[in-house]
Amino acid sequence: MMHSWLIQKGRIIDPDQGIDEIGSLLIREGKIVWRGEIPPQADYHVLHAEGLIVCPGFIDFHCHLRQPGFEEKETIATGTQAAARGGFTTVCCMPNTSPPLDNSRIIDYVKSLATRESVVRVLPIGCVTIGRKGEVLVPMADLATAGVVAYSDDGSPIRSSRLMHQALNHSRTLGLPVIDHCEDAALSEGGQVNEGVVSLELGLRGIPTAAEETMVHRNLTLAKQLAGCHLHIAHVSTGGSVELIRRAKKQGITVTAEVTPHHLTMTEAAALGHNTSAKVSPPLRTERDNRALVQGLRENVIDIIATDHAPHAAADKDYSMTLAASGISVFETALGSLMGLVHDGQLPLDTLIARLTAAPARLINDQIRGTLKIGAPADITIFDPDKEWVVDTAKFISKGRNTPLAGATLKGKTMATICDGELVYQDDSIKLTEFQKGRAA
Ligand code: DOR
């Protein structure tokens, strides 16, 4: 039986409705049924939210759940539990699995796995090309019918401009975004970290900003010719890319873009000492890039924050920088690291929440989520903006403990996550819930 919940006296922030007020929310039958100050007479479980922020559940447009094929790195079960711990109630999973998500049968399989094993909503992203080989387009319409929310060969760029053009052309009728991992492989080949002082210091080949920007530019050029297509730029990492997207949006090109928590808050310096946990694609750049990315987010040049949660097994990272896998495990640290930008005065709190909720809901064309409207599905995140905590990767729910934030102190922590009216995560540090018959105190 589904519980009724009263989320009591939290600071309700819902950018979708322009709400920032102290109040309570009542949830019944999986939906938000009431918002206000004095709750109606009813039996419910009370979730004490005094001093906490209550907002729509976070929606992640870009993560890796690794199933099928890489279950030693993550599974749909562990990945979605880690997502719930991070405050995410919907996650879109990338298709670089084994086999890759390039046909409707495998999409059906992932969806059925998710129905059985996930604690939050999982929406698959299909490949752009068969086997992610960059040679032949997937049957895009079939994949749309099977339920993909976008297309991407993430991890690899779509090298062929002709295929990218065709995919974008199909996006016009399908109404789904084509996501590109923008990287000119000829420029990035052999690169391990950002090209600059750190690559010099470590004696490693660097990845220049131009490797990203030339591909962003190519994609924008193609999108310009295809009115009504939807190009989405994954994990923007350079100030130059932000400027290209800013100009494209001014010209009316239909492009959206995302940035990750790590590209907003960390620099290439994290890789010093050959720290493979900071190896990620695209690489962490410089403080100047961090600032430009935050500015892009504030101005809505960058539409959303997406985690690019990329869990790896310890063995995949336990190599030299050149051989180690790329990627950072992000779900469980995302909110804490992003709240650093709010505490520093770089990003308004409502902008941060909007980029994690209403904005990605728009991107996946979900009219009923990313909001706390009455009648909406009860996908809700409750977090303590000021809670300081030390990142202990041994306590991660994710199988991926690969983060340069191990041992760091973050300020801001998810306290509870509700997905479709079910409490899917509760922090063990405080007692939040109690059953109450009748009127709440
Ligand atoms: O660092 C990365 N890791 N970047 C990607 O684009 C793919 C991801 C992965 O799948 O591990």
C-alpha cells in the first residue's frame, strides 16, 4: 500500500511555478495533492522538513548505468539507488553498454530491467550509429517507438559530418534531440588531460580546447541549415564552446547544452600527481573555463546540469594515466559540489534547482515532472543546504568509487528523495519520518 506523506514546513522552491516559500506538501496516491501552511485533517506519515529545502526531484539527462555488459562497474539497481541518494528521480542512461543500445529489442530489455530493478525512473538514450561505430545510422524511428528520449554515441563523437547531418535531419520529424560528444579525435588522440600547464608538468599529451570547439562549431553549422532540428551538446567543458553556443542561440539555432558538476567546479589541477580519478572525457580544464561555464549556466546559454555519472571499477582506474578509464562517479556528490557554487555566491539557488529540474523536464518533453504543481507525480527532493559532510567513497552506493572528491568536505546533502510518492532514499543522519494520525503539529 502506498503511504500518504506530509512534507512538513520545508522551504519549498519550485522554479517552474516561481515558488520560494515556507510550507507543507501533501502527497497521496503518488501525486502532490495539496500545498499550504495548515495541513488538512488526514492520516499520513510526516516528513519533518524544517530547515530543509523541498524541490522537484532532480532529472539527469546524462548518466551511465553500465547494464547490460559492464555490471562490475554499475548495475541499474546500484546506479538508481545511488541516483536516489543524490536526489535524482529520473535518469537518462547512455547507450555505451555491451551490447550498445542500438535496436528496439535491447531498449525493451533495458526498460524491463529498469521496471524490475530501479528505484527511480530510467529513460534510455539510443545510439546514433549501429554499434557506436560511426558508420551506419540506427533505425531512429524504431528506437523512438521503443521509447528512447534522445540519441547519442556518447563516449565517442559522431565523426562523419554526413551522418550527423542525417541524424539531425531525422530529429526534425522525430522531435528528439541528437546529443554529440564533441571531440575531434584527430586533435585529442593520445591526450590524457587538458593541454596546458598540467599536461606539461605531468609529461602527458594534452587535449586542446580546439578538439571540442571545432566539433561544436561543426554541429552548429549543420544545425543552422536544418530549421527545427534538435542538437544537444553534451558535457561542455570550455569557455570557447560556451561562446559558440551563445552566438548560435542568438542566431536562432535550435541547440541545447549541458554541463557537469565537475566541469563547473574542478580544474585540471585535480590530475596532478597522476591522479587517475580525475581523468575524464572531456578533460577538466581551467578556472577560467569554470567561470565561463557558470556564467553560461546563469545566462541560460547552457540549459541544464547533467551528471555524466561514469562509474568504473577500481581496477579500471588502477593504471597509469594513459591506460586508466575515463570518467567520474558523480551521483552521490553532485548536489554537494554544486551547492559550493551557491555558497560562494556564483550561482543563485533557484537557478541551480531550475537547471536540475524544470529545464531537463523540458528537454525530455515531460510536461508533468520537474514541477511541484498540484496533480503532478510526487517526485520530490529534500535537502539540507548547509549540511557539511566528508565524501567517503567506501560508503558509496554506486559501485563506482572513482572520484577526485574522495575525502573532500562538501556543504549540502540530500536528506530524502521521493519518487512517484515512494520514499526511495532517506539519509540516516537524522530522523525525518514518523506516522501521525490526524492533524500535523
Ligand atoms: O569520461 C567519460 N566517461 N566520458 C564519456 O563521454 C564516457 C564516459 C564513460 O562511459 O565512462
